[in-house]
Amino acid sequence: MNTLFETTIASSIPSVLQEQAQHAVTKLCNSLDKKQQQNLTSILEGSPELTLQLIRALVGSEYILESCCRYPDLLLHWLLSDSPFSALTPIKIIDAIETACSDTLTLAEFDSLLRRLRRRFMTALYWRDLNHLSDFDEVSHAMTTMAEVFLQQTLDFHYRQLIVKLGLPIGKKSGRPQPMLVIGMGKLGGGELNVSSDIDLIFAFPEAGTTQTLSSTIKISVVENQQFFIQLGQRVIKSLNEVRADGFVFRVDMRLRPYGQSGPLVSNFTALENYYESQGRDWERFAAVKARVVACATLPDLVQSLVIEQESKESLHAVLVPFTYRQYIDFSMVESLRKLKKMIAQEVKRKGLQGDVKLGAGGIREIEFIAQSFQLIRGGRDTRLQERNLLSVLNVIKDNHYLESEIVASLREAYLFLRKTEHAIQAYQDMQTQQLPFDRVDCERLAWMVSRESWDNFFALLEKHRKFVNDEFQKIIADPDIKDKEGKEDKQYKKEAEEWQLLWSFLSIESVPPQLGAEKESIIFLLREFKESRNVISLSSGAREKLDECVPLLLQAVYVKYSSDIIEPKITLERLLAWFESIVTRTSYLSLILENPQILEHLTRLFAASSWVAQTLTQIPSLLDELLSPSTLYSLPERNSLRDELRQRLLRLEPDDVEVHMETMRYFRLAHNLQVAACEIVGSLPLMKVSDYLTFTAEVVLEQTFQLAWRLIVERHGYPPEVSDESPHFLIVGYGKLGGIEMSYSSDLDLVFIYDVDAQAMTDGQRPVDSQTFYTRLGQKIIHLLNARTLSGQLYEVDMRLRPSGNSGLLVSSLAAYSRYQQNDAWVWEHQALVRARPIVGDTFLVDHFISLRRKVLNQERDVSALKVEVIKMREKMREHLGVRPKSKGNSPENTEFHLKQDAGGIVDIEFMVQYAVLAWSHQHPTLNEWTDNIRILESLQNIGFIEAGQANQLIEIYQSYRAFSHRLALQQRSSSVIEGEPFVMERQQVKALWQDWFK
């Protein structure tokens, strides 16, 4: 047999490890009797790969060597029979443990069984891991499953025994039996337990109360529920944690419970909630990120047990989530993470753990901190970050573009390599350590186990991963004095704010920097008013210190750093102070500004350019999150991405909570309007793209509004005949700016509703109505959902006046009625409106039918002379009623105002010219009605030769200039399109001249 091993060692084991391999093989062979040696030889002969696996396992793990020597049957009938070739799936582990555990076992037998099972699975897991037969998922899932099943079996075993002695714990309020819940923290909670990890636990139970006997014939000593569960917890810990001759099951760490080692071993939910609300510390929030119920005592009545377990988990979730995740962007956690990392670094230095792959620089803990920084800062708002598993969190960070995909990929690669290294270190002696070895042979052994390479090559790769991790960690939560170049500039920026600090401290004329000039008294008044506001006065000392650092940076941003971008600095400062007053009680926002002073650049420029941005952020401060990442702020998603984002947000909500659905859609619209406004203000997005994006947002919102309204109406009335969710026989048509893909920030929605079902047919619900009533109520519900005001304001204002017969017509038209009206009864101006109409939401059949009908109507041959008369008449009527009336000065009228839309030479003139051309010439050139937006129609008119290229370009440029100016008015919340002075004089004259040319 020795020859068999010697051949493999000489040919396949690195020379530096051959002596160690020979020693391990010799020790194993000497521990076996003659028959066992013969069995081993017969198994290994003809299987050089299995022989090599055994040698690797013996070299890589003294624990495997000791187990095989001590328990030969473990080697011969377990490791060499099935385990090396079969993945340790959770199902396999669960079945084996549950089958072995029995109610008939004594305590001594039960504890011994757990240890034998643990050794059986751990040797197989180490074997597979060291021989690269398993990946990280298998190892971490197997370890997590083992811990969960051992916990559940141990908890149930002692719970059954203890209720016989002390009775069943009963809730004082509910009168129901009480279970004990085991909360797994750390890697156990995250489902990523490492191979020789301890398990961090918290024990909890729902309600206080006392125990009651299970039988009137059995006398018990009644105790408080807490005393019952303390005894239960102590028994569970002893069964798992106690080291005996046959080993232990899992090391148990209870230090994460409230008050740590000095606190009660078990707490009820009320005590937990009171602790976390009043005394919970930041590091406990970090720990709670991974908190998960991993076991729950099974009650005597199994059906009742399942119900109570689910309700208990939900109650515990309601305690932990609000403590862990804030409902706003919590940048104060960056400083807390920094302090915690500093403490760990000091401990590493004190204990000489620089070679620790978990706690050292660039180690596993830093990757965990990177992920947790995003979770704790943004997890309250982005619930996708409330994942417990680190690799899942990294996927969310990548998908949401919080970090670049290449960075996330490298972090993931580093994490898997570090965890593989950690497992190999721990497998050697089944010890909870992450420290790299010092002995040269041990180093070579570790390198060979992890990467099958030499120590030098392994260590170079390890250092590459650790350097990358540490660099990324420093960018996110490192001390300010070791940040990169941008961070140094921010530090210098803070230093230069000292003179502004004097102004804020004293608020006197003498402390005013020269940049304020003539505005110094009014600025002092603004600052004093802000300083004496209720929110500022009520601040804690810590929050006040942060504010005292922020205000000078703000003043410097407005009057020095970005002053060249600001036309009215006083108004900008006033807007910024109003925003500060709304957020000052949330110190996380102040922390954000101090951590990232460049955020003030975004805010200052946006507030200077737009009162709407300033007011919106002041009213809903949480929207600031949408402006924080320049990588996503100026790179807007496509329509499908918008659709998916809103759908995902709504899927996370309770289906019946209509108000929350409405609020979510309003927040979504505001968030994306803010993003596009930021892009337009900084000039990173052209006008056409701005309108496209605003229109896409409206379309996506309208789709989800229809889905919500449809579900509500169907729940009440059922479905009309031959109608389903997939085929609602309903169409929403967009007119005006929505139809023309020219939405602005304040645009309303011009809509028309069409259905295609027998109007008299009845629905099949509990409250049946005829189809006309059904679709009318559907239309009313859509309008209500869009028009109603929530905390975030109104979603969109809806205008239905373009439906057949206007306000006097039915709210919803049948397809047949709409077709008849458009072909027989519609006015010329209604056909003009049809030029800018397109289907937005609805059945494919109705979409196709509407497009065909629109094309048919627009392609009608018309009397051009009569058409001119009608168009001119309507245009003059609109100018008379909607344009600016000239002011009289003496005997002559004078007009220094211009209505951008309605006056001669304005936007509507261009729109009417385009609509006239489509109605006049589509019968000869059908391509004119392919588009609904004015720009593309003008390009089509040029292509067919109706107008010269110069005229087309001229009208396009003027039209875009007008619309860009109207966007700026909307951002300044100017409800009127009347502008002072004489802007666009040349453009107006050019449009007037073209109007005369077209309609002479």
C-alpha cells in the first residue's frame, strides 16, 4: 500500500510538501488494522485520482487526518464511498440529520449524535473543498444548512423536554403558546457561513407571560416565560458549544444580543423593540443587516405552530427593519463605518493580524463594509438592497449602477478568492482563524490547496486582490486625509471656508466677506432668520456642529466657487437655505454634504437655474438621492428600462394599498423629471432628448395607472364578454404634447378613451354593469388616479376636451362611434389635433385600427382654399382669446410683451402651418402622416419638396428655440408663457413671413 501512495506523492505532490504528505500517509496507515488496510488498498487500486484526493485531503487538513485515524469507518464507508463524488446539497444534509434525530434519544445520546454527524459532514466538506470538487456556493450553503438544521433539532429536542418540566409558555395578551426564535446574525444570517465559523445568535420570543401545564394530572413549577426561555437557550448552547471528547457541534457567540454579555440571554419582542429604539448603536445596525430567523421552536400543535411561527417572524421583521434601514438616505453611516473600521484596524495592529485575510487591509471585512455602506445609506428607500447575502447585494449594486460593473466584478472575484483562502486556512485544524501562516511549508501547503500554485504566485495574486479591495474601500469610507485627489480638493475647499465661518458665527457687518457687496445686509437677515428657525433651534449639539460646518461651505459655493454660474446669488441662497431648513433635522444629509462637498455644486447650479427644482427638493428632500450619482444623473435610461424600474417598484408594494401605489408613481415621475431637468440645466441633453424622456416617463406612468385602474374596476364589476387582462379591448390615445412626443415639465395629458365591446353587454362580476358603464368608470378611475393629489403632489393634469363632441360628449367612445365622428362630424381643428395623436396604451387590435383610421382621415383630399380659410379663422380666434392684448399709450397701441405660444410668430403658428400642410398634402404624400411630432413632419415636408431646406431648417431651429425657452420658464415655475421685452424679434418676423407665404 505504501508503494501506491509513494508513486502518487512522487509524481503529483510538490517537492516541498512531499515529506508532509509521506508523514500523513504513514500516520493513517499505522492507525488502521490489517483488514482496514486491505479494504483501503482495494478501494484505491486502479483509482489514482481518488488516491491523490486522499493525499491532498490529509495534507491540507490535520482535522481530516485525525478523524480518519480515529474513526476508520468514516474514511472507508463514508469519505471513500460516496462523498467525494457527490455534492453536499442542503436536501442531503437535512434528510440525514432529521432521519438520525429521534424522540427516543437520551440527552447524552442526542449530543453525541450531533457531534458524529458534524464530523461526518465536515470531513466530506473539507475533502471536496480542498480537492476543488465544490464551489463557494456549495460550501457556504452546506455549512449554513448544517447550522440551521442542528439548531432546529437541538431547539426542538430541549423545548419538548422543558415543557414537560416547566409547562408550555403562554402569551399574556394573546393566550397562545410561545415559541423561541433563533436569529442568525453575520454569515449565518447571510446564508454564507464559512467552514469553521462560530454562529452569532440572538434568542427572542414574542410575548411575556407564564407557563401552563400540558395536563391537569402533571404538577409543574410555573415560571415566567423569560425564565423558561433562558433555560431553553442555555440548554441549546450547551448541546452545540460544549467541547467534549468527540468534539463540538458549533461554537456559539451570543454577544450581539441587546446589552451584550451583560444583557438577558433571551428577550421578548417588546424588550427588543424598546432597546433598539432607545439604545441601539450603529454597529448593531451593521449586524442587523444580516439578521434572519434560522430556527423556531416547534409547538405541540403543528398546524398552530406554523401559523404562530409565520406571525412571529413578521412581528420580528417589523422590529428589525425600521431599526436597520432609515426611510431616508442615511449618509451618517459613512462616519460610523469609518469609526468601526478604525477600531478594527487598531485591534489588528495590537494583535499583529496584518496577515488576516478577513480583518486585515483589503480583506473580507472591507468588502462587507463596502456593501453595507450602500445598504445602510440607501436600503431604506431601495428595498432591493435589503438583501442579506453579500454576493446578492453586489448584484444589486451593479444593477443599480451604484458602482461600475467592472468594479463589482473585481470585488466579487476578490471576495471568492479570499473566502477560498479562508476556508483552506480553517480546514487545516478546523479552527476559526483567518491568519496567513508564517512557516514556509505551511505557506506552500496553503497556496497549493487554494490555487495549485507556488506560494510566490499565490501571494502575488492575493496581494493584487487585497490592494484593489482596499483602494475601493478608501474611496468610499476612508478618512478624509487619505482620500484621492478629489478628496484633497474638497479638504482644501473646507479650509478656504474659514472667512465664511466667521460670517455664520457672528452675523455682523464687520464679518462680511467682500464678495457680498451691496447685498450684505439682506444676506445677514436671511442667515439670521434661518439660524433662528424652529428646526435649527431644536437641533442637538452634534447636529448643530455639522450644520456649523455646512453653512460656510454653502456660502462659499454660492459666492465664490460657482458664482460665475449664478445670475441671482441672493435668490439662490434663499432657495438653498429653505432646503437646508427642511432637511436639517436629518443629520444624514448634513453628513452627506460634509463627506461630499461636490454635492453642493449640483445643488447650487440646479437651485440657481430652477425654482421648481428647489421647491421640489425642499418639499420632498428624499428626492436628493436621484441627483447624487453623476454617472447615472447624466446618463438617462431608455423607455424599456423606465418601464422595468417602475414595474419593479410597484411589484414590491401591497396590491391593495392604492394610495401607496399612487404615491410611488408620483415619486417616480418627480425623480425622473428631476434627472432630466439636471441634464437640461447643465447642457448634457439636447431639447429633443429632453422631450423624449419626459414623454417616455409619462407613457410608462400611464401604462401602470391603467393597470391599477383596470384591476380596481374588474375587482368590483368583473369582465365584459370576451374581455381579459391580456385583452382589455381598451385604448388610450394621446394628443397634443403627449401625442407629439414633446412633453415639458408642466405639460398636462390630452387623452381620448376608446373601447371595442358591445355597449349593452353585461360584465360577469358580483356587481354587473353594462360595458358602456364599465369603461366609463374605468376612464373615471384613470383620471382620478392621475389628477388626485398625494404627499408628492399631482401625477398629471388630464384634459379630455379633444374627445368627440368635447366636454358635451361621452367620456369614453366606442370604436365605431369614434370612427364615425372622425370621418363624418369632426371639425377641421379636430383633424388638426389628430395630426399629433397616437396610441399610448391598449390592445394591439385597437392600436392598429386607430393608426389605420388616423391615416385614412388625414389622407382625405381636401379643398385647399377652404382648408386655408378654416385654419386662418381658428388661428385668429385663438390669438384673440389667448394672445397678449396690446397696451395703449396715448393714441397708439404699444406692446412690449410676447406670448411665446399664442401671439403671431409664436409656437402655435408653426404648429398650425405643419398641421395645415399634413391635411392639405397627405393624400398625395402619405409619408407626411407617419410622424406626430412637428420636427419630423417638417423634415418630411422638406423631403417631398413642399418647402425648401432653408425654410425647413429655419422653422426647426426657431421651434426648438421657442420650446427650449418654454422649458426654462417651466423650470422657473412661470405659469404664463408671456415674456417681457422684445426677445425673439427676428424669429417672430421670420415665422410671420412664412405664415404669409403659406396662407397668402
